[in-house]
Amino acid sequence: MPNRHLSASLRRKAAALLLPALLSAAAPALAPAQPVGLPDLGDSSATELSPRLEQRLGDAIIKEALRDPAFIDDPDVTQYLTDIAQQLSAQAPAGTPTIRVFGVRDPSINAFAMPGGYIGVHTGLVVAARNESELAGVLAHEIGHVVQRHIARGLVQQKQDSLIMVAALLAALVASRGNSQVPEAALAFGQAAAINSQLGFSREAEREADRTGFQMLERAGFNVNGMASFFGRLMQASGLNESTGQAFTRTHPLSIERMSDMQNRARGAVVNDRPSSSAFYFVRAKMRIMQAASSQDVRDTVRYFESRIAETDGIERSAAYYGAALGWMRLREFDKAQEAYLGATSGARSHFMLERLAIEIALARNDAARAVELARSAYARWPGQRGVAMALAESLQRAGRNQEAVEFLKEQMLKWGDEPRFHQMAAFSYSQLGNVVNERRSMAEYYAMTGALPAAVELLQQARSASRDFYEQSQIDAKVRDLQRQLREERELLKRFQS
Ligand SMILES: [Zn+2]
């Protein structure tokens, strides 16, 4: 299956960054002089990666991941997972990086922490979670690795590997950004991937992540049994030699001791029998459909949802209808999708993910006016949902209302400064409006945010020559200088690691 293959490549890239040894004892081997303007890699005697470099590496790799088809670029999924993680990390010590979670299209049960507070979660893990507290339990464990800085903390015996790793990573990064001076990048990256297959956290690190994670889980008000019950099932699955759970247990070794520690902790804590949010059920259904690789898989998954419709009630039944509707959408059976959508909303149930589905069905049926109407009322009700905002912008564009779309997108950029897609959408509307300067500038912003710096610079130069406004030109010049400085820094950083 192509998805599984690509997903494996994403996992390798992610694993490359997981390398706990990352810089550890590698620092003394680096060139001693610190060139001006470069990030400080920390004291040469330091046994860990500096938080600043860790963040830069994390930001860089996430931009790489954006281009991988296994990366789930869905605002509902990203926002839901990140919200849960941030409820947990709100209980973490000060200085913990902002936690951002993304989904990976892969049916195996796995989650991984990367440098800079990024956490990847496989669709298979969310699908396997029985309730929100179980999902929160795994996320809490991963955040525990971030809080304890396991990714950056050194494992001295791996110093040689980690040096190669960092060099390979940076080489791959710069190569991906159009620097033809690094032809060997792909090869180096392959080496890096080979080294990573043996990667895993130590038992001590696992215990620390459990302990820290448990505290966050309890303080954030989730059911503290969530962690033990999910890990218990994983351990059983890997003991039974089921392939689904192996990915996780390989990188996070489970043991009888760990399990009994978790159970003991849960016994001594107040059990908060908190129900799962509606979003949990809808996101889980969506991720189940997302991991279906072929149209036959989609059909089988729809059949699964249909059996759930017959067996369940309440929110679970609504989510089963929702999942079936998403499946019909993928099969381009829009009438069946609409029918399932109505099933999902029976009993006057409403949720922003259901409304977003209704908007998508209207768009698929080429009824842009209806989509705008639905999206406007959904946005009035859920202004804090990025997916709803995107659906409204898209509906306006499809209805040919590009001036309104631009005004709306500008508001959204202020609200969500880290979302590249609003800039990409704005570029489309500007092109429809014949505004070349703003089209190029918006697209340049999109490229800059997704790591394609040379492309961003080129578009800005085009925007500058199209501009007739002195003030605008100097704004563009400043932005070009800023991007060129970033590019230079990356190349210098790479040279340091290669020397
Ligand atoms: Zn772990």
C-alpha cells in the first residue's frame, strides 16, 4: 500500500529526530569557533542539545513532514489532538515547549515525540483508544518524554551515530530547500534512516515519562486508569505477537514493572470518571476512514460503521453515521453521504465537525451558495474552530466572492499565525482578483512557513518588481533580507556539522 510505505518514510524521518543522543557528546567534536550570528549549540561540555537548537531542528523537520502524504493535514484532527495535549501540558513545569500534535496516516499503534515539542500520533493509535482518557494517557506519556528532555539528553555511547545523524538531517534539510551544493544529502539521509531502526528509549526514560505523564493526566482531570488500561492492552497485543502494537512497544519498551507501577499509581489516585468529549468520537471515526488506503478499504470501513450504527446509540451511533458519511464522500457517493449526515444529526445533535461535513457535501454537489450559508452560521457558532474557518473561506471562494474571502482570511491569519494554508488560500483569491503583488506575497508567505525558502524569495522578488508602491517595496525588501539570513544560517549550521 502506498500510504503504508510513505508512512514508514515519515516514521523514519521522525525517528531520525527522536535520536536521544542527538548532540550529547557530539558537541566537543564540532568546530570550536562560534561564527557570528549562529545559534549557540551550548557549552562544549554539555551533554544535551540546547533547547534553542532542539526547537530549530523540530521546526525544520515538521516542515519536511508537511510534504509527506502520510502527514494528516486536517485542522479538525490537528486541533483536537493538540487541544488534548495542551490540557495536559498546562500541568507541566514552566519551560516546557509548546506541545503541538499531528496525525500520521498509519494503521499501526504508535506515537512519538520529536524535538521542539512536536508529537506524532498514528491513526491506528486513535482508532484503538476506547475513550479519551486512554488517548490522553498515551499523549501524557509522550509529553513526559518532552518534559524530561529525553530527546535531547545524551546517551554517550551513541555519540558517533548522533553526529552522523545531525549532519545527515541538516544535509537533507538544506537539500530539500534547493541548495544544489549538497548532492550527497539523499545518501546521508539514507544512512541516518538505517541507524535509526535500532532506536528506542531506555527503561529508565520510560519510567520517568510514565511518572511525569501520570501527574499531568491526573491534574488535567482525565481518568487516571486511562494510561494503565491502554498500555495493558498494548502489552497484551505485543505478547500475543500481534503486529499492530509492536511499533509502539519497540520504541517504548513495556515491562511487567512498568505496568504494575502504573496500576499502583492509579490505585492511589482519585479516579475521575470523565466522559469522552463528542470530538473524541468524531475524530476517531475520521481517522479510521483516513487510514483506509484503497477504495476497497474505504468500503470495508463503511460496512464497519454500518454495523456500529446498528449496535450503538447516542454519540457513538452519531459518530458511526459520521464515519460512514466520510466514507461515502471518498467514494463520491454524495447522496449516500448526505443521508448518513442526516443520521448523524438525528435527535437535533450538532457539532462543528458535523457542520463542516455538511458544508463539504454542499461543495461536492456544487451548491456554493448553500455552502456559504451553512458555513456562515457554523462560523458564528464556533469561531474558535480552524476547520470551520477554512470551510467558510473555501465556500466564499467557490461562490466567487473573493474580496470577502480575502477580508475573512486576513482576520484568520491574525487569529492563527502558524497556519500556512490561510496564506495559500489568500493567494488564490488575490489571483482571481488580479492582484499580482499580493498573490505573490501571500504565496511567498506560504512557502516561507512550510520551509521552501528559495521559492519564497523568488516570489517576493517577482512581487517587488510588480509593485509600484515605495512603502510596499521596502516591506518586501525587509522580508527578503530576513529569509536570506535564515537560508545563510542553515547553510552555515550544516557546514559546522560536516567539518
Ligand atoms: Zn516512551
